[in-house]
Amino acid sequence: MNKKTLAVKCLKAAFVGLVLLVLYTPILLLAVYSFDKTDMIGRFEGFSLRHYAALFADAKVLGMIGKTFLLAFVAATLSTVLGTAGALGMFYCKKRVRTAIHGVSQIPIINAEIVTALALAILFVVIGVGKSYFTLVIGHMVICTPFVVLSVMPKLKQMDNSLYEAALDLGASPMKALFRVVLPQIIPGVISGFMLAVTLSLDDYIVTVYTRPAGFETISTYVYNATMKGNAHTAQTLSSFWALTTIIFLVIVLFVVLSNLSGIRRKEARK
Amino acid sequence: MKLHFSRKMLCIPYAVFLVFFVIIPMLVILFYAFTDKELHLSFSNFIRFFSDPTKLSTIVYSLVIALITTVACLLIAYPVAYILARSKIKKKYVIVLLFVTPMWINFVLRVNAIRELFNLLSAQRGMEWLAGSNYFKTVFGMVYDFLPFMVLPLYTTLLKIDQSLYEASADLGAGAFTTFTRVTIPLSMPGIMSGVTMVFLPSMTNYVVSDMLGNAKVTIVGKFIYEYFGTDWHMGSMVALVLLVVVFLSTWLSGGFKAEDTVRGANL
């Protein structure tokens, strides 16, 4: 390798590395100072777990976190069932019907979230449904389900269709064939659809604000309110968010590493 | 009459769901946008919207912010995606994964992290200017948050380009620059379009970033709609409708939308 290509290579690596560095700096900054004694970022005064202690001692914050995850689980489960069934049905429909449903299904994906949220909120008022947990779940389902459909669809296209026919020939009922033959083939798409729905629901701020019942807080709305209207919250609340960010980040890293390891093992097993 | 189960019927619940919670809400917005307080047909919202200079200037500001964010994302993401897609190192998907991972942290917590970083930086000597630079902080936050949305579609389209096309281009006498402008860019156009759509719209409407980083001094179109929701639905619906039309026009003009690119690397 001559000097020029080596220099180009280094330059490329440096660029990618720099972007990654900027991407991770804010998160790592919080991760480091979440172990600091003080509520100040900038000078590390000494190791302490008090921000974590504060996070786990605050019943209100813990309850809010629990509710956020429960909501994500409920919305993602319902979205996965609805979206998987929808994708299956669409796959077997006539092309015209499939294109129509698929087109409408893409609206919440490309649309600005605020437009989806406003439209839903006005609809609920017009039909006289008060905001409740039900409307909140519907709101989250509207943003999650299209993504489930999107991750199931490619698996359906890759599927070997003759297996379903074979199951019917061998005497399975259509229902049974669907559950025992089709579903196992598309399950990777269903799982990634579910995971996607969970992350979308956990992340959401805008749709939550427009469809939630009074007093319901998720991580997004709670953190937003605490930083925007700092009066009711102490510096302690804000620094307990550092601990929360760090915990979530570590869980994600762990999850990514584990799922990759199992992915590599699966690939090796296939060999 | 006994109703026989058919596989097609599985899409009925989803179709009903879409009609009730996607199509009808859009029609409701359309209705409210073109009616007045007594629910009579009226174009007054439309006229009021396009004749108010403060509204129009907010929209122009918002458009400029979104434009700068999108261009910045493209300028950063394209080289990254290009380098990664053409790199021959093993396990490069791990590096791609590194770009996606921050997206899985709660959005508001992520914005909060940037906020803390800016607070720290603006307390440093010589960096005091940062405290008042609300527009700069907003744009930085948006680029930071939406960058992965640009990297992913670009990476997947660039990865699909056949290596032999680069060789053919070189064999036919094209230099590196010509190959890039005549082969790479045209072939990666679908990825560019997806990325642009996915960055531009949120940076016009996601007011969480502009509120938290711009000290609530930066108003973007999304905040507009939020403010009108409390006071005037008709006007709010009109703004939402304008956004909706922009979305459909840009999707149509860019020749369709590759929805597969939006799945946040779930299929990576």
C-alpha cells in the first residue's frame, strides 16, 4: 500500500470517528457525571451513587417510568397483532386492495407527527370521547402499527407459499396452517416489528401530549416539563435524569451486544 | 349463512382501524380548516393564514431552519454512508449500528443531554456567546437527533450499488470526481430523497428540540399548531393541512417514498 492511499484511509476513519465522537459526547458526558457527588457538570468532585439513589427513591419518577414501559408494551403488543394480521391479509388480497391499504398505512409514517396528533385529538373531541388511557393507546397504535406492517411485509414476500398449500393438502385447517406454517416463517419480522413499536412508543412525545388523560406522564413528557418549567423541580430531579439516561443507554448497549452475539451464533450454526 | 374464514379477512381490522384513526381524522382537519366558528364554509382561515406577516415570517424561519438542518445532515451523512458502504473491513455493520444506537435512547432524554452539554460549554471562558445562540443550538440539536435518519437510507442504497459499475466507469476513462457525480450520486438518489424527507419534516415540526435548546425563543411550524390547539382549532387545522399538502407534494415529486428505509435499522 502506498502512502497516499494510507493517508486517504486514515482521513476516512478520522471523519467517521469524529462524527461518532460528537454523537456520543453528550451521552457519555451525562454517564460520567451521573456518578459525581454534585449536581454540577464540569468538575468531577468525587464518585457517588447519589443520583441513582435519588432516582430510585423518587416514587413519582419510578411510577412514571413504569407507566411509560407498560404503555409501550400494551401499545406495541396491540400494534403487533393488528399489524401482523393486517400485513397477512393485505398479502393475500387483490393488488388493488393491497395498494390502497398500503398507501393509507404509509400516511402516519410520512406525515408530521404533530398533524397526526392534532387530527386525532380533534377527532376524539368531535365524537365526544374524553381523553383516557384508551385514546392514548390508540394514538400510539396509529404511529406504531404501520411500522409493524413494514417489517412484516418483506418476510411475507420471502416466504415459501407452497408450504401453506401443502399444509392444507395434508388436512390442516386454514387457521391452523396460518398459525403453524405461515407464522413461524414470518416471526423474525413480527419480532422486529414489535421491538420497533416499543421504541417508537417509548420515544414519543407529541402524540402522547395530545391523546393522554389528564395527569398521565411518560418519561418524555416528564423530562420535557422538568427542563422547561424548572420551578417545581430541584437540581436533584434534573441530575437524576443523568442516571436515567445512563441506565437506558447501558441497557441498550447490552441489548445490542447480546442480540449481535446471538445473531453471529445463529449464522455460524447455519454453516 | 356461515361465514367462511379466508386469509384476506385478516386485513379487515387493520383497514377499519386506518379508516377510523387515519382517514377520518384527516377529513376532520380538512373540515375544520375550511369552516369558521359557526361551522359555516369559509376561507377566512386560509386568507388569515397567508396574509399575516408574523405567521409568514415564522414559516420562513422554520423553513430555513429545516433547510439548514437537512443540508447539514446530508453533508455529514453522505460521506459517512459512502465510506462505510465502500469499506472492505469486516463487521462494518457494527459501525453502522453505532450510528443507530443513540436513536434508541428516549428522544427527550437525548435532547436533554445536548442541553446539558451546551450548558457546560457556555459556562467556559470564550464560549459565552453560546448561551444566547438559540438558533444555532436548535439547528445543532436537530442535526444531532435526525442524523441517523439520513445515514441509514443512504447507507442501504449505496451498499446496493454494484461495485463493477465503479470499475466500468473508471475503465471508460472517468476520473474519481466524474464517477462520483455521474454514477454514485444518481444511483443513490432514492436514498437521498428518503433521507431528506425524513429529516426535513421533523425539523419543521418537532418543537421539543426548539423549545428545549432554543430557550423557547425559537418558534417553528409545529409549535404554531400546538399554540393554536388551545385557542383556535380552525386555524390549527389550516396550518396542519398546509403541512399535509407539503408532505404529499414532496412525496409525489420525489417519485414515491421508500418506507422501508424508515424502520430505524430494525432490519439491519
